[in-house]
Amino acid sequence: MPLLRRSPDITRLTRTLFNQKSDLVPLIELGIHPHIKSAILGRPWQSLQDEIEFMSAMGYDFVKLQPQIQISLNQQKATDAGSTTPGSDRTWAPGSEGLIRDWADFEKYPWPEKNQIDYSKFEEIRSLLPEGMGVIGQYGDIFTLTWELMGFENFALSIYQNPDLVKAVMAKLSEVILEMFRAMSQMDWVNVLWYSDDIAYSSNLMVRPDFLRAQFFPILKQIGDMAKSRHLPLIYHSDGLLWDVMDDIIAAGVNALHPIEPKAMDLGEVKDRTRENLCLCGGIEVDLLARGTVEAVTALVKNWLENFADEKGYCAGSSNSIPEYVNLDNYRAMLDTVLRFQGS
């Protein structure tokens, strides 16, 4: 466990996400691997109560929940490829072969339906939340699921050769995923919305900006409008180099940007250029958390905390998520450094 404890305060987090000055720097993560949670708890992480206990003990102000639904993908697991790393349950989509290559595939694909969405975790948590702790409702990947279903090569070609098919796939996925955000935005115990969808590599966008402006950002803006109507902050997650569409992200109603991938964008530069428009989340290099030293992690976290001491709108966390291979001592060092800052 961290050396210091901090009582959860969801209003601290929401103020910060709205790019307002708060008393302390909140912690945030998109995901923390179950193996990490189990190791820190000292027992298997299994239940929603375990999640609440872990997040509260680590100093987070929230529990993040996703609606559940089955979306069939042509994915391969790391274990299928012969990985021997404990907890290697990662998946990826083939680059060329997808499940939807043409209109015939589109018609026979088992599209998920709105009535198949499972919100049971959201209902369960209502009676379990301790005082001060809130809920983040998260889902995403309309763009990602589109290219995964089509295979990236086929998707990229279809943008020019069969654009109506690409639009149709995105529209089908949007029907269900936008319904999730509509439902989450209406739950008065949900405090934050989080949409995650990678649109960039560390060196460039995955597709041309004009495609994203025509097909992706109108969808993101619908989520932004839902959040705004309920005065909920909206976090958007995308790895990679986002400068070419930063104005589009802001215009879509995004309040906070995650995770500021260090090899793509410098956290300080992003703060300088978006200071009045965006809260920034993350920025602590996952590779350093995995392979660095406690001293190096502590120094990096202190550097950003000191740089942003007089700023508004920064939530501390990793530059992506906390995977199973992160060094536990380094993860604890990141948390402890944040919790010690400003006398937490």
C-alpha cells in the first residue's frame, strides 16, 4: 500500500478535470491490471468490493466502470502466440484479415444490439460506494473497432475505395456505444464520462485528419454534448501525436486529455499550448515504471508536480495504463510521490 492515505474526494477530481484549480493533484488511470491489484491487496482481486477497496487504498477518488457487451472480433491472444509472460492475456487484431471485407460480410456480421448492454455493475456499485468516492463511466473504440473488424489494410483502402462501407460499420458501432454514454450520462451516481479510442501513432495520426473530421469527431462531439448537458467532465484517451487535431478534440467538448504519450508529445509543451482549454492526465512513462528505478520514477513525478504546482488541470498517472509487467515498487513510488506532494 502507499505510505500515505488520502480520503477520496470526487469533487476534487471533477474540478481538476474541468481544468479548475484544486487543493491537491488527483491520481488517475485508465486501467490497472488485475495481477497488480491482487499483488497489492494480498489476495485475488475478484469483486466490485475488491475494486473499491483497492482504488480507495491507493488514493484514487473513483471507480471506473464499463457497460458490458459482446462484440465479436478476429483477434489473437498473446498466449496463442507462445508468450510465457505471467498474465499475458493481451490481444491484437490482424493487419490485413478482418471479419468485414465487403457488404456481404457486413450483412452477416452479428451486430450487437442496444438491449444486450449490461449495466449491472453500475447498479451494484450504488450501495457500495464509500463517502467521497465517485464513478467514472467509460467505453470507447468506435474508430478502433471499425478497423479491427475490417482489418487495418482493408480499412485503409476502403476509406478511398469503399467509403460507404466504412461509414456503415462506424454507424453500426456508434448506435450501441452512443447508447451506453446516453445511459451513463443519465445515472446521477456517475460523475465523469471517459471515451477511449486511439487515433494516432507516436509519429503521426493513423489516418488523414479530414477523415477524422468527417467521421470520428462528430461522434465524439455527441458524447461531449451528453456530458455538457449533465455538467459532467469528459476525458478523451488517445495515444500518439495529436497536434494536427488538437483543436478538433477541444471543439468536440473534451475537458481532459489522456495519457500524453511522452515519445509523441511533451507534457510541458501540451500544457503550455492547451492551458486554457484542457486538463491533462497521465504523462508518467510506462516503460520507466516497468524498467526504471524508484529514484528515477520519484524524480520524474516530482518534476511534473513542481512544474504544475501553480497550474490548474493536471491529474497524475501513467502514460497509458498499469500493465502486469510494471514494477510494483515503481508503481508505489509514483503514488507515494503524488500523495506526499502538497502535504496530502
